[in-house]
Amino acid sequence: MKNVAILAGGNSGEYEVSLRSGANILDQMDRSLFNPYFIHVKGTEWSYTDEKNQKHLIDKNDFSLTINGQKIVFDVVFIAIHGNPGENGKFQGYFDMLDIPYTGCDCFCSALTFNKYFCNLAVRELNVPIAPSLHYYHDDEIDMDEIEKVCGYPCFIKSCNSGSSVGVTKVHDESQVKAAVEEAFKYDDQLMIEKMISGQELACGVALVDGKPKALAVTEICPKNEFYDYQAKYTDGLHDMYTPARIPKESYEQVLKYSEQIYHFLNCGGIVRVDYIITPDGIPYFIEINTIPGQTAMSIIPAQLTACKMDLKDFYTSVVMDAIKTEN
């Protein structure tokens, strides 16, 4: 039996979603193979709460637990923290130093893909369509003329290092820029301003299958808000999803191809989700990649696995076992 730590929580605006993802993963763990421990992360407190509701703190020196005098070490860690510090490479670097296997992407890939702007620069090398954008640090002066020239209106202003549409504002004219910039800088010291591409939102999950990147399916997302913001993502009734996406076959195949290429080029691991906007003439524009995508019961990846007729318990077993094999 392998001891599996499921890390959930974190220190970002995606904290609550991460807890729900972790709970869903915990439910899917095969108890005949694994002893799963739900590890709650909040700030510097990392803890496990047992069936008697007693809290036990993780020893950060070696990432272990001591319960009733017995020390528990972990064979593998399933990282389910969206945002900081689970999706940006920090936990990955920590576990690398401790030589503990973990699911998902490595430290460098996680850090690169978590920054939307610099990830775009890398993906552009594959000749994947990407919207024009600008990058600013907190102390930079925002150039209104440059925004108008490169991005135009409407455009999106978003935190570079954030997920689940936290810190993202759709800006319709110059009068809304200041407030959107302030909102983005609440969550990060970098922001990007991106030209709005009109079209439908798509998401494509990719996982390692038999050692090779395999695109699962393409999901079409129809938000009932102005765009697919945090509220639309995690509130029942505020979006519709269609898997497979209702798009032309050629475009569907192109999204699958792009997603597998991106996964391989960035050296991703585990399961990721690649997001696009597809224009009315069928051109998919890359938006971002989520290296720890939502795993709640209403998230896109579980829906795609179901659409592919893949058993969730078997899939999560393979993710955990692949992490162990990769390390060894």
C-alpha cells in the first residue's frame, strides 16, 4: 500500500476550489492500492485532520506526519493546489529537494506556464495563434496609446500569475483601465493586457497515456456572464458545457494537435488543460495552460474523462503510479 498525500488549499483566490478538487480526488482514490491523506495547506500551516477530528501538523523537514507516536512518510504527493504555492513551481521545488515523487509538471514547467505572458512567448514558438498582448510590472507606467495600438478595445487586463480568472477584467474603453489595473495588481506584481479575440471558449485536457501526450477531448464553454469569469466557472447554472465541442471537425482536430504539441514542447506531466478561443471562422487562439486544472465534480477534466469512457478511479490510479515510476 502506497501512502499518498493529497495537497489542497493554498494561498490564492482559488483556495476554496482547490479544497473541492482535493476532496473529489480523495473520493476517487483506490483504497485497495493507496492510503490517502488529505493535507490541508493554508499559509505556513500544513495539517492532516484524522477521523477523530484531531489535527496533526506536517513536519516540513521531511514532509512527514506523526500520529499516535507513529511516523508516516509518503510515497507520492498528489498536488491539487490551484495557484500559489502548488501550481507555480514552489511545492515542486520543495519535493524535488526532498526526493519525494509528485504528480503533474516539474518545477520549471510549472513556473513558466503559471505566468500567462511568458508562457505565451514560449508557445508562440510553435506557431500557434496567440492574441497580441502587453506586459507591465507594478512600477511601470501604463501607456494608454500603446494599449490602443496593440490591443484596442475591448481588451482583457489580467494578473500574470493567477488562475480561475481571478484578477481578470474585461475593459471596454480607456476610462476602465485604471480600475482594472488596480484589480490585477491585487493578486500579482505583473499584469498583461491582451487583445480580445471574439469567439467561443474551448478547453482541451491532455494527459500522458502509455508514455505519450494524449488529448482527451475538446469542451465548448458557454458562460452566461460576459466572459468565463470566476463566478461563471464555479456557480451552478452560470455556464453550459458541451463535450465534444460543437465546432467543425477540422478545428476540433487542430485543437487536439495544438494541445499535444504544447504539452510535449513545455515538457508537461500528469494532466493539464489547454484553453482557447475559437473565432467564427474556425481559428483556435491559445489563451493559457492550466497545469493543475480543476478536479471538482463540475470541472471540465472529469467531464472529459467521462466522455472518453475513462474510469475516474483507474485514471487517478495511473496518474499516481506514473508519478512514482517517473521518479524511479
